[in-house]
Amino acid sequence: MFYGASIIGKPVDRKLIATGANCTPNLDKARIMIRIAVVTAGVIDPRASGGRPLRGPLLWCLLLMFLSQLAGCTALLTPGVTEGTVNLRKGSYRIDPDHASVVFKVNHMGLSTFVGRFNHFDATLDFDPKQLEASRLEAAVETASLDVNNVELEDTLRESDWFDCDTYPQAFFRTTAVEPVDDSRVRYSGELTLRGVTAPLVLEVEYRGGAFNMLTGYYTIGFRATATLRRSAFGMDKYIPMAGDEVALEIDAEFQRQ
């Protein structure tokens, strides 16, 4: 059990938590102790694949106690990231919306890059490092959640000349083929459905590594994807070329093993 400044009945070395510099030699040992304490407290079910967190007061109370004790040594909570797709764990993953962004960029009059984002989305990933060609990625974006830091323009973009959000509230992507590129990059070819039109889209994906996140209780992998599309292919051809036809997509996310 966890009692104040002790872990499983053993006193915490206050010299260890006093400064970040003193923590470095004992990082692995400390991480193990923290994880044991979390499991012992019943916050994570060790029988579940990847750990199953129980959201609630117990979790946050435990984390606050740890953070208060380790305020001078946040390195203890920073996971050791394993790089390379071959070293990532096989499993079914789901995007963590609290640590993800879907951004689009369009050339504006040749003078600047207009940047927007979508705030509500979901995605799942079936991942096997030994059979990357069999991996599957599916995503859905709520088009009405677009955010361009301009309320009036957002309302215009939701109308029928643009995203037509009332008729087509979601955009969908699903993979049709997967091709490994190198140790960390994978090419996901698929289909994007937007405004009722389905067209090919290629995501260039970089896996940024994987680690067990002690704050969420999930094994997590880092994910970055880029793609380009022509908005005219989906019936959004207004103001071309003043506003560029080519749209760049950038997705940064963490995926949690379920």
C-alpha cells in the first residue's frame, strides 16, 4: 500500500526526490516501484492487456501523491521510449484525443499558409510489427468541429459550398494497402470519403516509438502522419487559385493499446 511518503511500506529516499540530478542513477528502479504501487492500489488491472485504468478519485489521488513526492524529479514519470517499428508491441490501438491533433494547411494568395484544425475525431489501429502489411488504420473526423480561430469563417466553411456539415457530418479514412518504408516509416494507402465523395489518399506515417505511460496506464505509441489532397476532388473548388487547391494534412497523435 501507499502511505504518504512510502511505497509498499518502504520509506521513500527523500534525498532521491530532493533534486532531479540525484534521480538519474535510479530511474529504472524508481519506475518499477511506482508501477508496483499503482498495481497494488488496484488502479491498474495487471491481467488486462496493456493495463486497464480505472478512471476516478482513487487514480487521481494516487497520482497527486506521487507528483507531490516527485515534484523535483519528474524524470521518474518520463517513460523510456523504444524506437523502431519492429520493437513496438502488437495489438489493437485507439487514438488518445487528449494527445492528438488533426491540422490542415492551405496556401492563401501565395502570401501565407492558412492553418486550421479539427477538434473532434476518432481512430483505431490494428498493428503487428512482424506483419506491417496486415496493419489497418481507420479514422473518422467530425467536420463541424473545424477550428480556424474565426467564428464567422467557421460558420461559412460549414455551409453547403464547403464542408456541407449538415449533409455530411463526418469524413472517413480507411486503409487499403500498407507498405513499410524504413525502420520507423510506413506508407498507408487508403480511401478518404469527404462530402460523399471517395478518393485515394496516401498517409506517410512515422512511428516515433513506444512506451508504457504510467500516468494513463496504457502502453502507447507515438504517431505522425502527413498527406496532401486536392479539395476540388471533393467538390470544394470555390476561390481557386486565390485559395489553394492543394491541402496539406498533418496528424500528430498517441495511440493507446487496448
